[in-house]
Amino acid sequence: MTKILIVEDEITIAELEKDYLEIEGFEVDIAATGIKGLEMVHNHVYNLVILDIMLPGINGFELCKKIRETHKIPLLIVSSRKEDIDKIRGLGLGADDYITKPFSPSELVARVKAHLAIYSRLMGEEVVTKELRIRNLMIQPGSRRVYLNEKEIVLTSTEYDLLYFLASHPEQVFTKEILLDRIWGSDYYGDGSTVTVHIGKLREKIDKLNKGNVPFLDTVWGVGYRFNL
């Protein structure tokens, strides 16, 4: 699951940001000081950090600089300081974006998703994605091939992307909306039925051939879909 750290000393703002991000399926931690935020970044794996400038201990500018020394992850500054000099300084220290308060929570979520997508594409050029072996199913990212009981299963490009995403996040439930965003992209204007159709096709090609075993794809009624180990 994608993990996000919020470094914010105003608890009401931090909780609001956390609520909106968790609705979108992100796992979110909160640190109330710059020192605690830096400690958590070093001791945990985060995909993105949202930080304020006015923080006790280490301010947001200093925190941004220290994180950037060792991490490439996206850094988003959310601050009430609207002066251009602050924006220039923050971006100059390595922040990927600067959002001023008050802000729309939906705008924050949109920017988080955009920066995660950019980071994912950039890292995809540097990191070789690992082969997945789950029970009698094997997924090979390099060749985009899928094997069940050592027999190749022919999938469309979208079916493959959907299967690989779910298999890469086993035992996690994803809503249709999140899957639409992750697989089809935020610019896609279709609805949840698109996901339903593709899940159905994957079940026909994989689970129906895997009779007698725990199905790989589960529907969590009223919520979404889950890949079983």
C-alpha cells in the first residue's frame, strides 16, 4: 500500500488531510514536529511526504532539505505562507510542489496522485520490476507474460496491468474508483463497470482454470476487490 507521511503541528489540518487521503486508499501517518517527521522518514518507508513550514523544532524548509539529502520521494509543502519568496525557497530546497492554505482537500489529493504517478514513472526507468510467484501463478513483468501451472495465460494489456497491480498488493481491498485511477488513469471518463468487466475476464482466464483452489480474485461486497495469497 502507498504510505504517506504528514508533518503538521495543527492537528485539525493534519487529520483533515489524513481523512481525505485514506478515503483514496492511502496509508497515512502523522508527525507533529519536524524532528519527529525526520525520524519517521529515516525509520519507515514512505512514498510521499506532506509538510508544513511553520513546525516546532526543525522548520519545514530545513526538514525538506534534510529529507532530500537521502530520499528521492515526492515532497509537498502545504503552508499558510503565500509569499513568492517562500515558494521559491521551498522548491529550491527540493520540494516538488507548494500548496497554500486554505486549500481544497480534493486539490491536495489530486496533486498527491499526480506526483506519485510521476515518481512511479521515473523510478520505473531505474528499477527492474520483480517477477511475482504466488502459489501456482507466475507473473513476469519483463515479458508481460502470465503462467498458471506453468501454462501461459494470454491476457490483454489492461487485464495484465490490473492483475499485476492487484497481485503486487495482496490482501488489500481496492475500490473500483481507485483501480480506475491506478490502471486507466485520472483522465479516464469511464465508470466502475469497466473494472467489473475486466475482473470478470480475469476470473474466466485464471480462477476458472484453477478449480479446487482458493480463488486469486475476491469481491468484497460493497467495497471492491482483493487478491488472495
